[in-house]
Amino acid sequence: MNISLKLILGLACSFSLLTAAEQVPASIDVVDDAAPAVSSTSSSTEKTVAPAAPVTQKEPSAMVAQEPPAQISGAPAPTQNTSSQKRMVVQPKPEPIVIRVPARQTNRQPIVIENDAPSRTDVKALRNYYPIELKLAISASLGSAMFLNSDVDMPDFSGLFWNAGLIVIFPLNESTVGMTAGALFKMRNVSAVISEESMDNRYRFSQMSVDVPLFFKFKGARSRLAFDTGVQMSVNLYDKLEVSTGPSDKEYDLMDASLRTPIDWSLVGGFSVIINTRIAFNMKFLIGLSDMYSTSEVENISSDFSPVEASMGLIVNIL
């Protein structure tokens, strides 16, 4: 009786194991390591297979093992209880692709703008140097003029003059020696009163000329003061003498009468002060070296004149 009970329990356990092997969930794929995985779902074009009908199992004999049920077409193969390792594969969901972009960093480095290096003139100005440079300038002066007569019985003539024109400054070295040349238009008026036989006669000279100076300039490297010295040539263009004797006035053109020499030479000296890089103040003194007239007497007066001038003015650099 005990043997029959053990036999019946053994058969029941075998039947339950075989039944559990057939009921594998359809949503989970069982994949063998040796074979490729088969998806539990198919495309829309595949046909749906109806579930297989249950197979009726006969009671097995007491000592004979039952074969597994036949494979149904379209259904996954039943799992074999073999020694090879089985594993269940669950299809994972696709993960999104994440592209990491590095954060943009602010450039904190200072921006350096390169400028041209200062010229040699600027550097020397910072060191209190005042060099002599090549410059084109406008010169204008106003001053006093005198005609000194060598005859002590005759009075001297005095008056005013002005000149204006262009000059060019040439450097002979960096800051101490230079040269000045140019062309200046000059207008000069001098007069004197001569008493004769209880009558006062007035004599007046009106002259125009073009002066061509040629000066040497000397200065210290750190000094604003420059000394000028040289010669000046005057090309005479106009010279008239007006004589007023009581009620009558007479005028004489001394250039047409060939009494006035065409060119005069003078010695010039003076100084200039540099105010800034564009403007300078100058003061000049002139002494005549040649005779102004080719005759010793003009309209009853001695014409042995020596002109003397003193002037002050400005030099303005334009280039």
C-alpha cells in the first residue's frame, strides 16, 4: 500500500512538471544563447496564429518518461529542460541621444589696440628737446624804419614799414643749427620836415620791394630761444618822392629817373622764441650795406642814406 501511494505521487509530480513547461508566457521570449532571438511580436504583414488546442495526455506508465508535446506551427518552440543555460531577454526601450555642448565662456582678456610708436620729435619734446625741422611758414612783421643821412646839415627820415611772405626753415643738424630763406613783400614809408627860408618843406619817400632773406639759426637743444643772423637782398620795385612846399605838391618817380638802385643789400640779426610747435615770435634788426641812390642829391636834399630797421612779428608754420 505504501509503494502504490509513492508511485501515484511520483506520477502526479511528473505530470505537473510537464504541464508547467507547456504554459510559457507569450509576452516574454525565451532565447537560447546558441540561437538568435526571435521577437514575440511580428510586423503588420504577418498573420496572427490562433492558440493551439490543449492536448490531452494519456496517463503514462509507471516508469516511462513522457515526450514533450509536438511544436505547433507559428508558436515558439517549447522550452527543453536541458543542461544548456537559458535566459529571458526583454527588449529595452531606446534611450534618447544626448549631445553635450560645452558652455560658452566669456573672454575676460583685455583687448589691446596697438598704436604707432611716437615719432622722434614727440620723444624729444617729452625730454624738453626743441629740434629744428624742415618747415614752410608764413612770416609777417611790423616795424620802424629810419634813413640816416651822412650830411649833418640834413635831418634823418623816419617812418613805418611792414612785410609779409613765405619762408622755409632748413635744419643743418638735429636741434642746434638751421637756415632760413624766403621771399617777403615790403612796403616802407619815411618822411622828414626841412625848414628853408622861413618855410617848412615836407619830404616823403614811398618804397616797395621784395626782400629775400638768408639767415643762419643757432639755438640750444633744450632752448626755445634761437638767434638769427645773415644777409638780406632787396629787389626794388617802386620808389616815389613827394615834396610839399607850401601850397604846391610835387611827386617824383625815382625808379623811372634811374636814381634808385635796383638792388639793396643789408645785414640782418635778431632772435626768435618758439611758442609752440606751430607759432614762433621773432624780432629783427637791419642795417643797410649799400647806397640806396645813384646820386648824391635828390631834389635839393642829400641822398647819402643808410637805412636802419627794427621789427617784430610772428612765424606760423603751415607744413
